[in-house]
Amino acid sequence: MSYMQVSQKFYDAFKLCGSSLKEPPIARALHAQLILSGLDASIFLLNNLLHMYSNCGLLHDASRVFRETHHRNTFTWNTMLHAFVDSGQVTQAQHLFDEMPHTLRDSVSWTTMISGYCQNNLPTLSINTFTSMLRHSNHQTQNPDPFSFTCAMKACGCLASTYLALQLHAHVIKLDFFRTQTCIQNSCVDMYIKCGAMGLAETVFLSIESPSLFCWNSMVYGYSKLYGPSEALHAFARMPQRDCVSWNTLISVFSQHGLGVECLRMFVEMCNQGFRPNFMTYGSVFSACASVSDLEWGTHLHARILRMEHSVDAFLGSGMVDMYAKCGCLGLAKRVFDGLGERNQVSWTCLIAGVAQVGLGEDALALFNQMRQASVALDDFTLATVLGVCSSQDYAATGELLHGHAIKSGMDSSVAVGNAIITMYAKCGSTEKANLVFRLMPLRDTISWTAMITAFSQIGDIDRARECFDMMPERNTITWNSMLSTYIQHGFSEEGMKLYVLMRRKGVKPDWITFTTSIRACADLAIIKLGMQVVSHAIKFGLSFDVSVANSNVTMYSRCGQIKEAQKVFESIHSKNLISWNAMLAAFAQNGLGRKVIETFEDMLKTECKPDHISYVAVLSGCSHMGLVVEGKHYFDSMTKVFGISPTNEHFACMVDLLGRAGLLDQAKNLVDGMPFEPNATVWGALLGACRIHRDSRLAETAMKKLIELNVEDSGGYVLLANIYAESGELENVADMRKLIKAKGIRKSPGCSWIEVDNRVHVFTVDDTSHPQIKEIYTKLEEMMKKIEDTGSYVSVISSAHRNQKYHSEKLAFAFGLLSLPSWMPIHVMKNLRVCNDCHLVIKLLSLVTSRELIMRDGYRFHHFKDGFCSCRDYW
């Protein structure tokens, strides 16, 4: 047999053993046979021997053969480099590459190292090696090949460096690789997507004459990140061809965005098109079933898998456990879990998370202990999940123990675990401990910073929350929303709106939470113009029809006195939820439209939407404003009898207000005495207000005594009782009340009124002299007061010479409105305290003599004055 024939026999044997058999004994026997034949000096056969050993996992044998080979060529070195890289021994590969003569290195040598670093999660070393290759290529006849660039682009995607991505892109264009190499086009699109530069990815994609299927699949995902699921679906529909990856990508997009129904619909369509689902498909669909709590679909999918698949692996089993647990079927989740042949960290974590989700903290911790006893390796996600269980005072001690375990095991360096520890301490009320953990974290992400903002917000430390926000190296929409909510929840609505404006200037894309929160701020400030601008932004971003945004619009318009606009928005909501109905009920109640409150409430009941305690507060308040005693009693009784809602202090306060305004003070007092729990200050305050209307000083004393027992230091009750004594002519009691107020050191909060003119809010207080137009305002008010007195309906007890010292803030605001606003425009004045009877009369007469529509907000109650008539018919 000739040398060529023997060499071919050995080559075939080496290839068969390395690719199919992979049996170490056979590999070593072939090596022995090679030595016996005397052909072990053949560099060709030795190279193939190395390749066989590396494929069989005999790296030590391969390394020994390599070291004993004296005449190594480029293929010998490359084979050994590849063997080290594939086995994950990157350090050995690097040492070998450094030993390799520069004259023997080719593009395969360099690319093996570049690819190897990237495969072993060392993208920085991958890029550094690529840079060295470019420098050395200047002295070689051959430039880097396209595969080198694809490996470098993959590493760049891992680093998420847009700057580096642009450089790589420019380089492949310079070498004319981009136009001619499909693999470069694919890698370029994928690189930009992984760098988060979706706009650049789209630009590159659109510049490709005939994008590959890989490019299309990448851009379906890219469009979901850039524009959302709808654009991803649009790109999917334009694809010239599709494969399983295409369908899985779109199904995953819908699942990740919480669009469970659309995800299930696409799954059905995929099956109808003849594509066979794989474990990735099933994982996304199970997640979708869990997100919409669709147990029927989940069980159907479970049955399909059992029928069509040979077995259920750990991945699919974990998806089933997660689905059943999130659908509330813990028994089925445990049954699937017990039936799994292999239980990994994911399976255990899904079951623990499902049990914790329904509030069974003790059971979740017991499962965690079982997992530890089963010797299952604890990973970051499992520990983060269990730390989430400990986010309450009941399990604070367990949480601290887990924190200690994380430090001992080195898992505290994980960002996910660190974030979970911060959240755990924050929810347990240990904000300083959370801050210490945050400062010691070696790596932080956006979630870390957002968690600290939330922690400071929970204790009301707005300054530190903002300081944390300003220090963030990178912010996303969730972070901006967190800081925005912090301002609004703590009453800093003006600061919140400044942050919203800054957010828009920075080009941050808002979501429905942004608009809901911002519109709420406009409602709190009663700034209609700015509120309408925010609503316009919501329309621009296609979020105006989101039910939460629409509900906020209803509240904003109603609190600004625009009840018709609020009603239009409410009627435009296609799928009204309980919050929608409550917003509209409150709108009518605040604007004194009691009949409309009742009509809307009855319409709500017809839709089978079950009311809650907030609904009844609005209904009873509406009845109170209109003096609808019979109707109010009916709804108060039906609240418990029909819907099983136990009345709260708010409901009793509304009923006391209703009965008191109608003059039924005895019934109001009996209702308070018969309450199943101790009345709070709101209830006694309502009774005191009723006593003021009907000048019942004896009952007022009783109510005031109760308020004092409750340690209510608010000046309103004391002033109200003093006024009742004054109106009843009991001057000695008035003097006694003033002495008591002085002795307690109680100070009356100054009244404050504000009006918006030319996108600016003008604030007035009693006897205000700080406004730049104050002289003109007083002159206008004097003129109006003269006209009012000429009607004969009002006589001021204050002389003209001293009148300007007694003008309350709302009168000054109205006078400024008369000076500044066109005659066709209603004047909106907002006030933080209740308007006194004298001012109310002046306001009615101002409306009459000026023929202007005046809208006064008193707290959250609106009074619409037109031609001297108050449309809310409230009792003053």
C-alpha cells in the first residue's frame, strides 16, 4: 500500500473518531498505530491527530503531541489555539498565541483569539486583539478577513459601545466589505441593536438592497425596542420570508410587552402556517398565559406539549410551573414541579416566586429551605426572589440573614442581588441600611439608582431623592417617572411639572405613567393651560386613549372647572373601569352637580361595574351639595345592604354634612353617636360646619370639645366656633375663644388665592401689597365695590378709607382677572381655604355687575357664578 493510501486511511479514521465516535480509547489506539507505522513524523497526519484529540476532549494528549512536534506549521498552531479556546482555557490559548511566531500568524489565528475571547465573555480583550491585528496587518500582504470583523462586531455589541460600533462600521465600508459581504451586513445591524442604537440600526437596515432573513429577524426585535410592538408587527408583515426564529422573535416581543392576547394569537397563526414550535416558543407563550392569567390556554398548551413532545425538560417544566403559579393554581404548579425529572434553579425559583406572589411568605421560605437541602446551586435570581419575600417587617430578620449569606458567598457583588437587598431594606423601613448597600455596590444599574430614589421618597426625603436622581450616570423613562411621582405624591406639584418640562427637553420618550402623573400635577395646581399642553403631548405619542391617561384627564378638567370637557373625555373612553366612573362621579360632585352624580352612578350600576367606597363618597357628597336628603339616605343604606361596603369616617362625614345642611342637626348628632367606631376630626368638623349654618352654638360646643379631645390643632374649628358665637351675639364666648386660641398658640393659616394669566400663576394673600400691579388692582376693586353698593344688595361695614386693608385674597384675584383677561374668557380663581359668606356675596355681585362668568374653586369644590347665580346651589 502506497504512502498516499496509508495517509488517507489514517485521515479518514481520525476524522471519523473526532466527529462521530469521540471515544478516547479509540483515539489513543489510532495514535499508537500511527507511531507503529512510522508515519508520526508526517506534519499533515500530526495536525489531524491534534484535531481528533481536541474533538474528543483529550486536551492533555493534544498538548503533549503539540509540544513533541518539532516542525509545526500555521495549521498546527491554529488547531491547538482552537482546542484551548473551545474548552474555555483562554489563558492557555493566550500564552500559546504569544509563543506563536509572528511569521506564522494568519487571519485564522487572529480570528480564533478574537472569537475565543468573545465566546468566553471577555469582549474587551476581543476588541484589543482585533486592534492589534489591524496594526500588524499593515505589515502583511493580507488584510483582515470579514469573519474577523463579525467577531469584533459581536464583541462591540457585548460592550454596548456605539462609539466603537461607528468606527467598525466605517472600517468595513472602507474595505468594501459592507457592500459585498452578507455576514458583515448581518453583524452590523445586530451590533447597533445590541448597542441600543436602534435609529442607526434602522438606517443601516434600510440601506441594504436585499436584507437577509437574519437582518429581518434582528430588525423585528429592533423595531420593538425603537417604536414598540406595533412597528415590530408591521416589519414582520413586510418580511419576504420567515422562519421559526421570525415567529419566535415576534411572539417573544408580544410576551415581553405584556400583550398576552396578541402573543397567543400569533402562536396560533404560527402553527396554522406549518411552523413547529420549539422550547423558546413555548416559553414565551407560557409567560403570556401567566401575564393574562389565562389558565384555560395554559392547560391547553400543557396538553399539546405532552401529546407532541417526547418529554418535558427543565426549561419547559419551569415555564409550566411559573404559569400555574401566577394563575393562582399552586396545587397544579406543585404537581408539575414534583413530576419533573430534573429540577434546576429556575424550576425552584418559579415555584418560590409563585407561592410568594399570593402572600404565602412562610411557605415560600420553607420551599427555599427545601431547595437548599436538595443541594441545588443557588444563583443570583433565586436569591433576589427570596429577598423579595423578606420585604416586610415580618421577615426583616430573615432578610438580614440572607444579606449575610450573600456577602459570605460573594453574591452581593451581583447587581440583581444588590438591587433586591436595597429594596428589601427600604420596604422594611431601614433606608440608611439600603443606602449603605447602595454605596458599597461595585456595579450599579438604572434599577439600583431608581430603587434608592424610591427609598428616599418613602420616607419623604425629597432632597436626597433628587440628589440621587441628579447623580445618575444614565436614566430611563422609569427613573424619570419615579422622580416625577416622588414630587407629586409629596405635594410638590410645581417641581414635578418643572421636571416634566426638563424630561421633554432631554428628549426622553414618555409613557402612560408619565402622562398620568403629570396630568395629575396639573389637576393639583389647577393649571388648565399647562394641563392641555400635556394632554396634547399624550395625543402626539398616541397615549391619550390609554384608560389611565384618560382618567387623569377627567380629573384635571374637573378640578379646573371645565366640567363639560371632563364629560367629553369620559364619554370617549371605550373601556371604562371603576377609576373612570369614580373620576366622573367626583367631577360632578366637586362642581356641585348632585343630580348628575346620581344619574352617572345609576348608569355605572347598569354596566355591572361594582362601586367601591370612593364611589359612595362622591355620591353622598353630590347629594349633600344639592340637599338631596332622601336620596342620600337611600344610597347610604344601600352601600352596606346591596354591596357589603362598610361605611368609613368619610361616608359618615358626608351624611352628617347632608343632614346638617338640611337643618336636621338632631339626626346628624344621632348618626354620629350611633357610629360603630370612634368619629374622627372630619366627622366632628362636618357637624361643626352644620352648626355654623344654623347658628347652633350649644351643639357646636360639643363638636368643638370632641375636636379638642382629638388634639386637632387646626385653627379652622376654633375660628368657626368663634364666628358662631359672634353671629349669635355671644360676645363673651367670642372673647373666651380668642383667649383659648392665643393660649394654645394656634395661628390661623393665611388665605391664599391664585389665578393663571398668560401661562403664569399669580398668587394673592390677604392685604397683599407685593404684586407689581397692586395699585391698579385696588383701584379696579374700589370701582367694582362702588358698583356693587349701588345695586343696594350689599352694604360694607368698612369705610372706603380703610377698605383696602380688609380685602381678602379671592377679591384681589378676581380684580386682577378683570384687569387682565378678555371679556369672553371665564375667570378661574383657586383658593386654599373656604370662602367666607361676605366674600361669597361679593363674588356673586361681581359676576352680576360685570356680566362675567366667574369660577371659584374652594378646596376641591367648584362654584360657577354666571349673572350672579351660583350653579352649584351650595349652602353658604
